[in-house]
Amino acid sequence: MVGFIAHGVWQKTENYKTQKLALNLLVKANDSGKVAVAENIKQQLQAVGIPVNIVQASQDQYNNSINNRNYDIALCSMTLSPSPNLSTYFGEGNIANYTNEEVTNIMNEVKNTTDEGILKEKYARLVEIYKTDAPYISLYNNKYTVAYNSRFSRRNYT
């Protein structure tokens, strides 16, 4: 459990041991945009009493840290398809280490379902759970990303 105590210090208690909260923020060293975001996050958290250490990792170090779940916070990029596979975000071994028995049950139920009514109901419930649990927090989106289909063409309507 994490709690705020007097004098602007945050602490957490694990296994009956209390320690001041400090976070390691993992970011790829060669991604200047994310390094700048990490600096901004660090400033904001430190302003409320949470010390942050930015870990600027090489590509290999970053991948190893992500694969071994060796981070407190990680700045990641996700490429979403028009119809993303939700097991990437909610399935076993997801990057957030997120587990929720109800979500697992829903994911198993929708796996082989084609009934649109059931799918709408189950996905609506997933959205509710996501809003409550917030396993991922999106900081920003690339505004230059455009989805298109090569079958579309420009026609001259005169």
C-alpha cells in the first residue's frame, strides 16, 4: 500500500517493511522524444514528493528490462491495428503484468464468439473494468499516424 505522509514524502509498506517511495522510469536512450517526456514526468512527480530516477537504456538493455519485468514505470510505444488483439494488453504475460480474473474469463468467452450482441456486451464490460483498473495509461498519440486503404483512390468529380 502506498500512502502520503507529512512533509511531502510518500512511502509504501511491503512485507511489514516501510520504505520511502522512489521510482525508476525506464526509457530508450536513443528516443529523444521519450527522454523529454521522462524528464517531464520526473519533474511532476518530484514536485509532489516522489523521487524518480530516469534509466536511459540502450535498445538491448531496454528489451531485457521489459522482457524481465525489471522496471517500475516504462515508457513504451504501441502500434495499434484497426482491430487489435486484446490479449496483447490483457492476456498472460502482458507488458503491464496486469491480471484480473473477470477479464481473463471475458477474453476466453469472446475468443470463439461471433454473436455481435454478446461481443458488444462483453467488450462494454471490458471497457468498464479498464476504466476502473487503468492497467495502461496513454500519455499521448502520434498525430501524424494515418490509417488508409490502398484500394481508395482520388476521383475527379467535375
